[in-house]
Amino acid sequence: MGSSFGKLFKIHTYGESHGSALGVIIDGCPAGLVIDESFIQAELDRRKPGQSKITTQRKEADDFEILSGVFEGKSTGTPISILIRNQDQKSKDYSHIAEKYRPSHADYTFQEKYGIRDYRGGGRSSARETVARVAAGAIAKLLLKHYGVECQSYVSQVGELKLEKNYTDLDLSKTEDNIVRCPDPEVAEAMIELIDQTRKNRDTIGGIVTGVIKGAPVGLGEPVFDKLHAELGKAMLSINAVKGFEYGSGFDGVKLSGSEHNDAFYTEDGKVKTKTNYSGGIQGGISNGQDIYFNVAFKPVATIMMDQESIDTAGNKVTVSGKGRHDPCVVSRAVPIVEAMSALVIADYLLISKANRL
């Protein structure tokens, strides 16, 4: 329940933060796709912990093993199973909260829902689960590359420090040039300093990841309830710590009049385009061929390295002390996760679109 995503290109993830392994089963990947294992590993490396001073210091190589669905380097059309083993669990770091509810964590809700919870790193509620999504997203990216579609993301805000430039004015190839994954070097430096200072203060801070999908064909999206932006919203809101999603003009669109906001059509080289793109590449829930862009807001990490008041499972007042290894800000490691979920949505809807008409 709740661990599957997609319709035709469908994934099912499993595993816990401090269990023996995590993994994903991908069903619906077309046969004959070249599976580039070095690319999959590179995507996992972008998400893995311990990669810089502004991320958790848990050390996981996140090496993966393909158990099924690939033969002689190509997909067979049968389910692809990928396994990633945990190697650096320190479950004793969580023994002190076995009977306590950490503020803004899933401890209380999981306990009430299931009558049992894995307190070691949050179990299934941990962001460690997203390693499986990134593995599956890498397969989806390989499929999308075949169709000329690219999913990119970058950090556009940390706390109140915001990158004011539009994505069209940025060189997104520079996103990986720094540890915070912001394509503007000056803003990136300031973001890194802010996150590092927050870490030294034993606190956490939130931020925004901007996603851009280029090359998506016209016609992706299924009215009425499965609109493309609705599925993208669900995908992003399913990521740990996400508190908001907006696409196109988003909330700023309310400041404009209809005459300002409407995207006028024109033709160029026989192709239909729009003079502006406030729609974010989606109209009526269907892609219109323009760039799809959106923002994903991440809250400050709930685990902070200072004492907090809370209650235990018996309702008694207790003090929760911050221990363990945690990100002071999740956005830099969230970039590949946002890309992965984007790719999974577009891959699924691309396959669906091929079944819609002769």
C-alpha cells in the first residue's frame, strides 16, 4: 500500500533506512533499451550521503545490483529489479528515541497508523527510501533520452537567499559545478556559506529546487483527474520534506491580468509555439510542447542538533536530544530526486500517449 507509482511505466520500492537493503522493481520498461549501468551509478552518486560538508556524513557507496529484467546490456521487457544494500547503519544512534516522538517527524503518525514503528532512522519514512526512486528514475531518463526528452533540476533558493534569474537565463550545465547544485557561482557560494553556518548553529534550513523538462512532446496528460501537472505535483509532494509545488507562473500568476498571463500562439518552421510560457508547458492538463518548469519547496530538516520538548508513547513530557547524522539542508541532494520523479512521470505518460490514438 502506497509504495507503487505509475501506470504503464510502474515502480514499486521497498526497504528501510536501517534495514539490510533498499530496492525497486520497475515494470513496463520497453524491451531493447540499452541499460547504461555507469549512468545509473552516476545518478545514485549525486544523491548519496556524505558527499560534502553541507550533507549528512553517513557513508553509503550506494552501489547497486540489477537482479532481473536486463540481458546482455538491454532491457528484456520483463520487470527490472534493482537492489542497493545499506552499509553504514548506526541504529544505536536512535535508541534514545525508541519511546519518544520527535517533533515534526513521522514517529507519532506511523505508531498510530500501524501500531508499530521502526524508530531506526525513521524506517520507511526516512529519505533514505529515495535511493530506490533515483535508481528507477535513471532507467526512465535513459528511456526519455531515446525520445529527446531531458529532465533537469537545480537549487534556486535556500532560506531567504533566492536566485532571482529565470532558468532561461542560466547555464544549467553548471549545476554540478558546486556542492549546493546552484548554476549561478556567486549565489551558490552564498548558499553554501548559509547552510554551513546553519549546520554550525546545530540547526537546519529549507529551500527550493526548480525543475525543468525540455523536449516533452505535445499531448502528455490525461484529463480529467490525471492531468500532467497533477501527476507531477503528486510525484513531488511524495518526496520527503516537500511542503509545496507550483508550476508555470505558480502563485505569482495571481498578480497578473488575463491579458498579461495568456500565452499567445504562433508558428515557427511549421511548429506551434507560444510567445510566453506562463502555462509552464501545460494547458488543460496536457503538455503543449513548450518547456515544463516548476518549483518544489522543501522544509527545514526536522532533526536538529539541539534539545526539544516532546512527549513519549505514554504521553509523558520528555526532552528529545538531536543525535545521529543528518542534512542541515536537503536541497542539494534533492536535485537528483526531483529529476528522477520528473522522469518517471514523463516516461509513464509518454508510453500512455502512444496508446491514445492510431
